[in-house]
Amino acid sequence: MDMWPQFRSPLLWDVFAVGTYFTVSLVFWYIGMVPDLATLRDRANTKVKAIAYGIFALGWRGSMRHWHRYERAYLLLAALATPLVLSVHSVVSFDFAVSQLPGWHTTIFPPYFVAGAIFSGFAMVLTLAIPARELWGLKNFITMRHLENMNKIILVTGTMVGYAYGTEFFIAWYSGELYEKFAFVNRAFGQYAWAYWIMVSCNVAVPQLFWFKKARTSIWIMFIVSLLVNVGMWFERFVIVVTSLAQDFLPSSWGYFTPTWVDVCTFIGSFGLFMTLFLLFIRYLPVLAIAEIKGVMPAADPHAEHHEPVDTLGQEVQE
């Protein structure tokens, strides 16, 4: 059977948007590691490691010319990656927004998806950074100040996501569209109400704890909140996709989604794949950017009066 691709489909936009974002992000990540790969090359204790790291270090020697070109390339890639964060998630949201399905056909999706991406991204970083900070002695590099500032961003973006949830209901009511009203009332009070209220609780209610400094500076509270935000953002995708498709324009096609064993195994396997890649990264590559850490140390300042070991908060480093 022949395939007839529909090049006017919004899904084609994803190919270019996600492909561009992945390429720029990969190059940005790799270029940032080049000085560190050279450090690993020079400190390798086996010939195989020295050759492997040497290949990826691209002949880095730390000369003035190398640093000049590295910083120019890094700055250029950062300038490209920043607007891509906005454009990619906006384009992905267009897949839903340009459809005619109630619950998807809304213009608030682009800013809603961008805020949600920043929100869930910071929560995921906290989920990984907090155990790494505790297990591998990174408290002098990932300080409480960093974590508290991240919690503030989670609070702001979580409030923005909550505002988007409320705006969706307002648009459904204000539009006077019968099908749109039904879609959102059904989300909150229908057969998938449990998923909707888990989403609202985790994404809107729980981050409000970060209004209090004690919560923003408590390792256990911020870790639990980050986990709940990840759960809430997963349920957001579930609510957007499943509730709109489960009850569309045709009552004859209505149904209740029940995951099969394949769905469950794929879901569990995705956790295993992610953690495997994450642990391999920690095992063979620097957890933190060595070159960037050196650049902010007091010893790197030629005008510093003394070079006592301090962290980024100006406090003495723990022995």
C-alpha cells in the first residue's frame, strides 16, 4: 500500500521546528563541553580514553585564539537557542490550535505551552540537581541561592500556567460555543475529572508553597514539589490529548481510554532509558562545566585582593 504524505499537515511543522531545535541544542551542548573534553583528554589514565576524548576535543589547546573563537561561537549559539525555545513550543502548540476539535481550537496555546515548558523544565532540573548535589558533593557549586532562584521561577511560571487554565474556561464561556463549553466542563466534572484535578493541584496549588522562604530553602520541600510538578505536567498532556479525543463531535465514537500493557511498558521503559542516559553522562562527562566554574572562581579575578576558597555566595567553602 502506497503512502500519500500530506505536506500541508501541521505535523510537518514539527519536523522542522523540533529538528532545528534539537540540532542547535546538541551543537550548543557539545561546543560548551569542548574545553572540558580537552581537560579529560589531558588527565586520561588510559590510552583509549585519551584518544576518545581527544577526538571530541577537536584539538583544543586553550590558546587565546581558541578561547576567542569558542566564546564567539558559544554566544552565537546561545542567541539562536533562546528564541528557538519560544518558537518550537509555539509551533508544537499549533498542532492542536489549528484543529477544529473542542478543547484544542484555542489561541492561548502558544504562550501556554511556552510557560509550561519553562515550568516543567526547571522542575526537572531540580529533580536531577538536588540528588546530584547531595550525592556527589556539589553543594559549593549548586548553592542554595541557585535553588531558591529556580524555585521563584517555578512559582512565577506555575502561576502563569494556572492563569492559562482559567483563561481556557473563560474563553469557552465567553465564546458561547456549545461544544467548547461541554469540552471544558467535561474535563473538570466528567469521567476524567480525577486527571484534571491532579493536574491543577500539582501545577497550580503545590508551587504556591514557594511564596514562603522557608519552603524555597528546604531541600525536601523543593524536591517533593519538583516531583509533583513533573507529575502534574504529565497529566496536563494526558488531559489535553485524551479528554478532547474521548468525547468529540460524534457521540457514537465516544469511549474511555484504558492503557494496554504495551502503553504501560513503554511508559516505564522511557524512565529507564532516560536514567540510563543520565547516569552514562555523569559517568563519562563532567557534571558541571569545568571551564565556566573556573571563570567565576575568585582566583580568576586578576584584581582580587585575596584568593581564599569561596562559593558563589561569598561564603567559605565547606571542607
